[in-house]
Amino acid sequence: MKGPSPFPKLPCDSPVSNVTDTGANPPPPDLNYHVQIVMIPVSVYVIYQLLRFMNCNEIYKTSVYPQEVQKHSVHTLVFRSLKRTHDMFISEQGIPPSRDARSDELKRKIKIADEYGLVKDMPKEGHRKKQTDVIQPYTDQRWRAQDPSIQGTHPYPNGPGIQLSDGTMMQSDPSQAGAMEMMLYDHSRNMEIPSGASLNDIRQNAGASERVDPSSALVTIGQQQALVPKKAPTMPKPSWHPPWKLYRVISGHLGWVRCIAVEPGNEWFVTGAGDRVIKIWDLASGTLKLSLTGHVSTVRGVVVSPRQPYLFSCGEDKMVRCWDLEYNKTIRHYHGHLSACYSIDLHPTIDVLCTCGRDGTARVWDIRTKACVHTLTGHNNTVAEIRCQAAEPQVITGSHDCTIRLWDLAAGRSRVTLTNHKKSVRALTLHPKQYTFASASPDNVKQWKFPDGNFIQNLSGHNAIINALACNPDGVLVSGADNGSMFMWDWRTGYNFQRVQAAAQPGSIDSESGIFAMTFDVSGSRLLTAEADKTIKIYKEDESATEETHPINWRPDIVKKKRY
């Protein structure tokens, strides 16, 4: 099939019949010009046809006689690919990429602000004032030589009862009469036996405490005073506590044991579990005395009233129940929580009940009327733990929003918010004797002082999700974690004197060794733990241990700077 020629037509290709005679004699044609123009398309045409023939021949060969593709192993192909990559970049292998000046400057500024922000604006050594200008006290000669400028005295126009105007606001020094009066008064005071600090005394001693180095003490030796460096603070020696050992394992629940509480008479204790059953056990023998059913989901909190024969419980079914232990049945319900209820506690002196849960609130209930007295809002995540005490602040909560709040019970609002923790606060405990408490999260166990929540110290080392804390009157603080580890601490010094790994019950997997709740009995000599292997374990002190057999591994290291 013929198509239009790809080559443009030349003037010489036009037929003679198309040339019209205009009546003038045209000039004779330039033969050399026409020969050159004709030769160019002829040569291009020949090359074009030759290339077409070669291409068709190659296509024909490929379609009729396909070539064999040589097969290689994966190792060879990978090696060749690596070699090609290496050859491609070998010329720039030792040349580092160019630095971006703006990025380097931004990085340097961020590092300075982060690590040296507190000290980067301090005065430099070369710009300090002379020592005489800093510490030289005011003498009578200097006082009289200088122009007295006493701020805030009645000769000033800004004294009480003086109306400020454009004229009075321009004055910055007291009147001459006022200055002379104060000089005479000061001179008369210096002539008499001073009954208090005179103005000269104040000027001479001003800033004395700032001029003394806090790391040194001012000691008087004879008639002279000298600065003696203080002794570096050291960690006090911890009290010796006997190690604790497991002596009883109680099984009977069919689910994770989530909460535990001891009766104030120290005769029995109560547990709640994931099997929706509340069980009451004899503390001395460990035998089951009673089972209470009524919750329709996991029981997460139990507490026994010290004044009435009542047991209070809460669970993931949003229910808060009051059980009468004389009739062994529920007598009251407290409705109001919008989601699972995670913790419960009784006020020690007044008849109110405090609960908290996943709805981010803590609620205060009147036990008798079942009315919600206060809804304590402020946390913006699950409230995991709540504790009550008789002294202010009467309610303490710990939340998954990493904060602890101390609440004013009368006003129903938060009085202090502690934001030192960096992770969820899941456990709180009050010291039985001191006016202090402890909180636990995966980053640290922290001790605080009431009533303002002043930080005392960190107890570092228990790097796990701590679900429970307990403290006895002897100053033994115990923290229990999700992985079954249990750390014993000396409350006063924060020394970790024992670590225990709870063993899973035979028949359960190793991952079911978590500790969900723990408490000491009333005497403080028994530690009860509620665990994920569906058992209750009871620990007691090793009576055969002495300071010689179990010495304190303690060195008086220099105390590190206290961090929050």
C-alpha cells in the first residue's frame, strides 16, 4: 500500500505543464544548485530504506528464531545488582553530603535552649561588676555623700492621700526637707542604743544571704569569720527489714482476682474477681467462708466498713453495691457512673463512699440516702485509683492522664494537681502513720507530702506497669506489677531491699503472673496479693533472718540532685 512520500517535493519535480509563461524570459537555471538538492533526499531515502530492511530483518529473526535467555541463580543476580550499585556510587563513596547551614544553626539553637536554657542568659565573666561595687557596705560617709533617694515615703507624691497630677508625677525624689528630716532621725538613732535594725544596718546587711555560697557555711573563728565548705549530702542508712517469703496460696476463684480488702477486726478478708463473684476467706486458715453473687461483670473494688456490718463493691458493670453481711444480700445500689467503676474507698470518719471509674470522674456518695453528693470532674482520662483520709485533703485520685489530684471534699473541687508523672498513675497508698502518700506509674514510684503535695523522693528501678501499692506501719512499701514482679522498699530512704517474682500457679501459663491488688493486714505482718493466676498469695516476714544473714547492701553514695 502506497502512502504519501515522507520527502518534500522539490521545485525541479514539478511537471513542465504546470509552469505558465508570464511573457518574460526567465533566467537560465543553476544546474549545480539543483544537483545538490536532488542528492540530499536521494541519500536520505537510501539510508531510510536500509534501516527499514534491517529492522524488519531483526524482528523476523526474533519472531522466527527466539534467542535463549541465560538463566542465573538468585545469588548471582543479587551480586550483579550490588556490583552495579557499587560501581554507580563508587566515585562519591568517601564524600559526605554537604551540610545545610540553616539546619545546623537551627539544631544548635534547639540544643542550647533545651540543655542550657536556665544558664545561657547569665552574666558573662568579663561583664561582672567590681567586687567593691557588689559587697561594699554603705557607711555613714557614703550615705551622706550620696543624694538620698528613699522610695515609698510620705514626702513622695505617691503617698496615701496624695492625688497624682501632671506636676506630682514628674517628681522622683523626696523633698529636701524630707531628706534632711530622715538623715537627722537616722543620726539620732545611731547615737542611742538601737532597739531594732536601723536604716544603716539594713543597708550594710542587705544581700548578705545572697552573697554567701549555699554550699559553704559561715564559721566564726576568734574575731574572724571564714567560709567552710559543707559536707556533701549523703543518703541516710536505711532501716533493716527482714525479707518476706511466700507461705500460703489460696485458690478458688475462676477468673483474675482483681481486688482485695481486709476486715478491720483482722479475722477475714474479701476478694473480687473476673468470675463476678465476691468471696470471703478466713485470714488464719485460708478457708472459704462465703460467696456473694450479684455483679454481672468483673468486680474491680471491695471495701469493708469499720462502723457498720456493710461491704461495698464496684465493678465493670457500672454498679456500686452495698452488701449487708448480716443478711448476705444487697441492700443499696448507687447509680450514676457512666462506665466501668475501677476503685472504691470509704471515708474513715464520715459516712460517705468514694468511687472512680472509666468515665473520668470520681463520685462521692451518701451511704444512707444513696445520693451523689459530689461529682469530682477534672481528669481527662480514666481515674484508676481513689483514696480517702480524715485530714485534708480528704480525697486523692490517680488517673491515666498522668496526674494526681488532691480534692477539697467540702467544696467538691480540686485543690492541687500533681503533674510530675510521665505515664499513667494506676496505684496510690497512704502511709499509716505519717502525713505522706506514694503513687506509682511505669516511670517511677514517687513519695509526696500532704497537704500541698510537696515532692519528697523518687523510688526508681521498678520498670513495669505497677498496678498496686501497699505500706505497713513499719515503713515497708511494696509495689506489685503486671509482670508478677514485687519490689520491697524502705519508706524513709527509698532503698530497695528485696525483689520477688511471683510464681504462676501450676496449670497456668507464665504470663498469668501479674499482680492486680495487694494489701497488708491490720497488724502489718501479713501481705496479701491478688493475682492473674486466679489465686491469692499470702507473704510473711522470714522469722529466721537476721542482719548478719541478710545484710543491707548499701553504700553511702552522694545524693543525686533531686528531680521531680
